[in-house]
Amino acid sequence: MAASMGKMSGSKIVFSFFIVSFLIYGIVDFLTNHEENRCEMTYMYENPEYLKVPLGKNISTRFPQYKLHVYGEGKYKLTGIPVLFIPGNAGSYRQVRSLGSVALRMARDTKSKYHFNYFSVDLNEEYAGLYGGVLQRQTEFVHHCIKKILSLYKNYDHPPKSVLLVGHSLGGIVARALFTLPDFRPKLVNTIITQATPHQMPVIPLDRTLGQFYQKVNGYWKTHSKTSLNHVILVSTGGGMRDILVRNDLTSLQDIADEDHWISSSTTAVPKAWVSTDHLCSVWCRQMVLATKRALFDIIDPETKQISEDVDLKMSAFRYHFVSHTGAKKLNIQIPDQLVLEKEGLWVLKQENIWTFSELATTSLQYLVVPVKREEVDTFLVVSNVTLELSVEELGEITHIVLLVPPSTVKVEIMSEWHTDSERHLAYQLPGLFDLLITFPDSIFGAGTVLHLPNDTLHHRLKLRGFTGVLKSYKASLEPRFCLRKSNDPNEGSMMSLHVPWSHEDSFSFSRLGETVNLSLKLQSGKADDMTGDVELDLFLHPSCWYLLKISATPFDMAQFVRFYGFLLPVFFVAIILLTLAGQLRSYNNTNSFPDIITAVRDYTKPLYLVPGVLLSTYILQFSAVQQILGPLGLLDDTYIERKSGLWFQFLPLMLFIIALNVTCIQMLVFSFGINNMSKLAGLIFVWLPDSVFRLGWILQLAMCAVSVLVSVTLCGGLGIFVCHVLLYIKVLRTCYLSRKSSDEQSISKYNFYLSLFFLWFGILVINSPTLVVWLKNLQYSVMLTSDPSLPVALICCSTLFVILYLDNPESGRPGYGIVAMVIHCLAVVMVAYGMVTVYRIPYFITVVLLLIVSSQIVHTFFLNPQPKSKSE
């Protein structure tokens, strides 16, 4: 360890530790530092039951690990509207409980003519988010379940013709994938509600089948949204900042379906919810469950007693409950042109510029009459359980505004004011990096913006210009000053609202009267080039207080980096190893010495060696002519995905490279320390063993490689990769021991060579490990993993390791190593462009590198310099 650290300067080590610490801080902040869970629990009033629905021998035999259940409490009638819940990655069929229980209670409490029957599929809690090979099988099983569910209602007076689907996480993708089945009748489903579903792309595309499944599903919906899918309503909600598994921007339906048939929103912006939900909480959060159930009751056709087939009605209901709200629990689409006012009501005239109406309870109907002002003001604002803003211009010739206050047993509070719009709507340019530097430390530790807001005002709006990047983070504080009165009413106070015009991801923060309101200003999605509008900060104030608004920058918000860019780091880790290996091969070719990995990282992994090539290649790939050629072939680079999402910026590859480089340096230092100590321990065993054992060990190594190929074909490719990884680890320990024992240049070079291969192999193992986990989980049903995406990589890599171990020595002076090094360098550049997002492509590039090394060794050993091979190990 000391020798390795000696090859790195002290400042380099300190800087690397600083970067690693900063990244760890960001990970911890991302996992822990978010608003408290304000979701209310849902409760059952009777014992829940999950009754198994028999599917028949053929289906049970074909899908032995899957089941169908119906949820119920107490006495239960299977005569309602069928709803099928589809769990997601590692999800349980029991997650249907909240939706089913609340629906049952709402039907009973309101004495509704209608009720819902909730079914749920048991998908064996499979890791569909890690291994896409199960998604097609899950989709086919859900199709059989839908047909079975509809068959249960054959003797019903109004038998349903379709089943409403609710999908959590990847269950939403399975719901949409039904329409891609060749024998699926589209009319069987006309409404799909998805919760925390990554519609745009997998969270981390770890295997090829998962990426292909997404391409098939999204491609079908884009192509058929106006034809065979024009009757389907699609609703998607993301959980906001608390969901650390699925980012909110991934739940968007933008560019996937017809805009007139879908709604995307964040739970933070859903009316009467206004909460952020973690990934699992999205299925039981009471506020969201109530919003969902109210929408479902609003889309029932009273004639058929089933879900309406009227697309416009359903869109109106879902928009009302998930996007905009008037305060009433139910959607009322029959608004009369004229409203008859009752003479018995109490009429109250409100002529002041600003006024408040507050009563603990209203025993009779009241009308608040507000004369329209047309001098010195141009806007009328009223705030209650909803906010209404009207301009004098759109009021036309109207002389009075009448606010109806119905009888109520709870407190009613209304505040209103007339004001000039230009005085309340302000534009502010948020500080950029240069502004932060020249105003430091006030811009960070103080406040970049201070705005004094006088009393007798209800509302101000700030347009936050320049707030477009997800890495930009600010904090807004609204401090009340000189409040003229105090209040113990928990509903009386002030509020801030962050409105993002290009997505429904508004966030809110409220505090009681006299207390400070704090709101974190962060974006949940990027702003693409074709998106317009500025982020707006709305301030709803109490008229009895003066306020001080402070906006300060939080430029070191690594949580946002981890959220949006953390999954891009793996390709840079591997690229650094490839650059290191390329430099080692060039040095070995020229100096007959294979440098150690610490020295190689220091000398051969500079940003200049990779980043310009990545930027140049991605720039060329952005030309429309190039995209027209590569697009149909599926060869668009991964920066296309980041640009489309509004997440790309020119310095991104450089930033990711610097972080990955310093993390790799620390990783190699720690691992080298561990290898050295483990080899010393192993040396205590090696020293007592005769040479004959090591000759037998060499044969066992080759045998294990052959076994790894066999288990890859017959069981799982991930298992074969794991076997070879263990074998390579033992080989590294052995060569480390021999290099320290003999200290000759050939032994040291061999150790350095195998250590670099071990780091490359570790990348293959990590990316393909999900297939091994899935294989172990499904072992009771099948000993062989079907549709194994790791099989091609496993076969090639295990075979190349067999050849490497057989030849067992990189030989210096080979002219082929220089060519191989140059090709590896180019592959590193191409891999970053094409494997930044689609992580499953990385092992293919590593496979090519291994083939290049093996090919060079084979050509030199057997054709250019054939010599007898010594089997010393």
C-alpha cells in the first residue's frame, strides 16, 4: 500500500479522497435528505383476504410461479367493476390492499350504487427492473388473467367488457405491453393508471432484453396512439424527490402517446395530495389513493355501471383530480350558463381593495358581492381552498363579482384583493456560476436575493429566469416580519409554490402565521430545447405581516448529481481501465516492462485522452444526415437520450471523467492493499505446497474455465462469469505472491497484467450480476435461465480467459501490442458515447478488448514465435 501510494503524489491522493468524500456525501444526501413523509396511512376495517382465483391446469402449468388473487374484506360480492393491480420490480400482490380497502370503504360510506372488485397478480416478486427477460412472460400471464376476470362476470346484469389496470413501477410497463401481444384484443383495456412507472426508459438499462422490451412497447405506442390505442386513457404519476428509485422525469408520457389521451403529473402537484412519495409509498399513500378513487368513481357510466368509454369524460375527470381542481370532491361537468341566486341568502358588500372573510362555521347561505374596480388596478385575486385570479380586461362589462359561501360546519376563510399585475409579477435572473464566485460568500451563506414584501398584500410571483439545469439548486426562505396579529389557527399562515411550466411537478411549502416558510428549489426534470417558459415562484402571504424573501444558492448539491447522473459513471470507470490497459500495453511493447496499475492510471488516464474524442464523436452523431442513417439501425449514441431529456451539457463528460478517475484511484489503492495482504496470507499456504500441486493447479484452472463455459450454456451466463471471476481472483493472488517472492521483471509484469484484467472482469461481473440473482430466485422453477442476455458475453469472455490462462504470459516486444493498444483507446471513446446510458453495452466492448488481447497472443505464440509452453502453475 505504501509503495503504491508512493507512486502517486500526496496532493493527488488528497484530491482523490476529497472527490470520493464529496461523492459519498452526495449519495448519503440523496438517500436521506428529503422532506418528511407526509403521506397518511390507509386502514382496513375488516380482515383482508386475498382469495386465489383458479386459472385452469394449462395456465397453471405454463406459469407455475404466477398466481391471480381477488382482494376482499368481510362479505364480498363479485358484481362490481373489475380492476387489476400489477406489481412492479420485486413487488407483492398484497400491495393492492390500500386501493381495494379505500374503494370498498368509499362505496359503503357514500352508499354508492357502484363498487369495485380489485384483483391482483402475484408475479413471484421477480426482479423485472434488473432482468428484462421476465417481462414478456409476465405480460402474457396478465393477458390470461384479464380474460379470466371477465369470464367471472358472465352472469352479471351488466357484464364488463374491459378491465381497468393499475400498474406500480414496471407493472405499468407490463400493462402497456399487453397491446403488443399479437392475440390481445385492445378493447379489453381502455384505462391504465400507473404509479412511479419509468415510462421513458429503464432506470438503469442493465441488460439487452430490458432495453429491447422498452423499445418494442414505446415504439408500438408511438405508432398506434391514434389508431388501435385511441380509446385508451393513460395516467402516470411520479413520486417527486422522495422516490430515489425512479426519477420523476422518467414517469413522463411525453412523446410516447397521443397528448389528448394521457396525463403525467408528480404527486407533489396532485390537488389535495401535494406530497412527495417514495417508491413503495406511492401504492399506499392515502392522499393519492383518495385522488385515484375519486377519479374512478367519476368515470363510471350510470347506464352500464362500468367504466365509461367516453374518452373526453375520462380525460376531464383525471385532469380534474390529478392536475387542476376547483375544491369540490366530484367533477361537475354540467355547469349551468345561468345561476339562480336565492333571495333568502345573506348579501355582504365587499368594497375594500383587500379584505378577509372568516367564520368558524356558516349556518346559512351567504353572497359576498365585490364591485369591479377599473381604476389603478387590473387584477382581482381571491384565495380560499382554491385560488382564482382574474384580469379586469377579461371581465368585460361585468360590474360585480359574486362569491357564494354555502352553509358549512367547518371554518370558512376567504381572502381577496385588487392589485396591479405588473407590481406583483416580477422577473429575477438567478445567479449562475460566475455570479456565485464574484458574490461569494453572500450568494451561498447569505442570500443572493432579498425582496421586501409589505403587508396588505396576498400574492407575489417571481419568474426565475435561468433556472433550467437540474444541477442548479437554490433555497427560498420567506420570513414574516412585524405581524400585526397572532393566530393559533393551524390553517392560517403563508405558502410558497414552485411551478415548472414544462411538467406537472409543482411543489409547495406552508407554515403557520408568524413562522418562516422554507422551500427547496430543485427541478425534477430537465428542460429540453423545445420547451418554453420560466420556472415561477408563487408567494401567498398573510395580509397582516411584512415579509422578507431570501433566495440563496446551494451549488454543492451533490444529491441532484447522484439522482440524474450517478448511473452514467460506470462507463467512465470502465473507460479509465481501458485507457490504463492501453497505456500498459504500449509501455510493455516499448520498454519490456508492464507498469503497475497505479502508475498506469497516473500516466495514461488524462481527460485529454478521452473527453475530446467523446465530444467530437457525439458532435458528428448529432448531424441529421448521420442520424437518418444510424437511427433505423438503433445506433444513435446515448447523448441523444440525455439531450432529449434536457440533461446534457458540454462539460458533463469532463465532470464525470474527473469524478470516475479519482474514485478509481482510491479503489485501486485500497484493492492493491488488500491483494498484497491477502497474497501474504496465501503465501503461508503456498510455501508448503510442492511444485507438483501447482502444476495440477494449472490444469484445474483450465478445467474451471471449461466448466464456466458449460454452466453458462446449461444454467446461467452470470454463474459462468462469477466462476471465472473467482478463478481470476485466485490467479491475481498467486501472481502477486510470486512477484514478491522472485522480484523479477517477468513475474511483476505478469501480476500487473492479471490485475488489470481483474478490474475489467469485475466490470463484466457487476453488470451481469442481476441475471445471476434472478437465476437463483427462480431455481425452484427452472434450473436454466431463459432468454439469458449474459450468455453471449459469458461464452466469449470465459473462452478468452481459458486462452489467457493457457498462454499465461504477456510477452514483451510484440509489435501487435501497439496496434491493440491503439484500438483499445478508440474503443474506450466509442464505448463512452454508446454506453453512457445503455449500460448493458459495456460488457460487449470489454469482450472485444479481451478478444483483441487473445488474438494478439495467439498470433505471436503459435505463428510468429512458436515455443514450447512451460506449465509451472
